[in-house]
Amino acid sequence: MISERPAEAGDRAVPGHWEGDLIMGARNASAIGTLAGRSTRFVMLLHLPHGRDPAAVAEAMTGAMAGLPAALRRSLTWDQGREMAFHAQIAAAADLAIYFCDPHSPWQRGSNENTNGLLRQYFPKGTGLSVHGRGELDRVAAQLNARPRKTLGWKTPPAPCRRHSRRRPDNGGGCAAAQPPGAGQATGPPLRRPGCCASRWRATALAALDPRRPLRPLTGSNQGQAGACPRPPPGTRAPG
């Protein structure tokens, strides 16, 4: 249970601790697995095209964690649910400690709950989720991971890297982005925008975070510009 989780996971100071759950489709007939980093807020989505039975969730979860270094696979806090009946197999295969929230206590995985709320902009309640392919989940995860977060000082969530020691001097010292093997199940853009873009990101942050204004889907024209300095929306002046 969550009472056994190490203190370092609770204070969010160390990356590698995750929260997870499922978002459900119409009549609970389809689902998407969601993972959010407790300290980084980085989002990974699990593609479950054949249902949410324990075997399917275990396979998707193991695949999503496979590309992360051991330092970023410290723990997972999950909601109560029979879909995690194979948690012992997942823990052994991914070398990942798994803890479960107390019953009816969603606040114990607050980052994941917030992420699920954002995801409903793309996957509304009462709609079927099995129609969304792996590529679509990748695009949605990339959009969320490119969204500046107030809790991160208006920076974007740092992406996991294959080797924890790899650094990039132009993005504040964080790990370089990398896509886990197998993937499609987890994705994200380059780590952070260079400091020269900070003023423009701050100018557009409130617009990006407004739940009434979902980000537009990635297209061929903007999908390859994840590392470029974005322009403020029309009518918005960048400070300084």
C-alpha cells in the first residue's frame, strides 16, 4: 500500500516516481492507461487496443517502462483496480516498485488526476477510446509534454533519457529527450525550450493552460518544430 512508499516519492524531489490509472471510454468498454511523473509531470500513455485485462495492462506497462534507465524507474503509485492484478510480474519485469492508493483516495496520485483531467480535452467522457491508435496517443502525449506548467516555473516537463548522465547545456542541464523502444506507447518532445524563449513562453502560458482552449493537434507543419522557439498567438505581445 501507499503507506510503504519511500519518503523521497512523497516530497517529489527525486525523479523516477510515477502515478498511474486508466481513463475509461463509453460504458467502460475501452480504456487508455495514463502515467505521470510525480516530480517532472512528464506524461506517458498506454495503448490498450484489446481491452484492459491484467495481461494487456502488464504488457503495455512493461513496454512503456522498458526504455527508461533504472534511475527513472523507482516506483509507481496506482489506483485500486483489477487491471493491475499482475503487478508482481510488472514489478519484476520492469524492476519497479509498485504501490496502491488507499480506497477512494484519488488525491494520493494528484499529478495523475490532473493529467487525466487534461486528457479529457482530447478524449471526452462518454466516447469510445478504442478508435484512437497508437500514433494518436503519441501526438496527444507530445502536446501535453510541450505545454508549459505553472508548477514547473512555466517550463515544459523534462523528457526521460536513455542514459541518466547525458546532459544538454542548452536546456538547463536536463536529460535529452529519448523515445523508449517499442514505442508508440510513450513519447515526448525535446526537453526544454532554451532560455531565450522564456519570455515568449510566459506570454503564451496562460493561453496554453486555459482548459477552454485546447491545444491544436500536431500536424505535419508543426510536428517537427518541437525544439523551435514558438510564436505568441495573434494579438499577444511577448514581454521584454
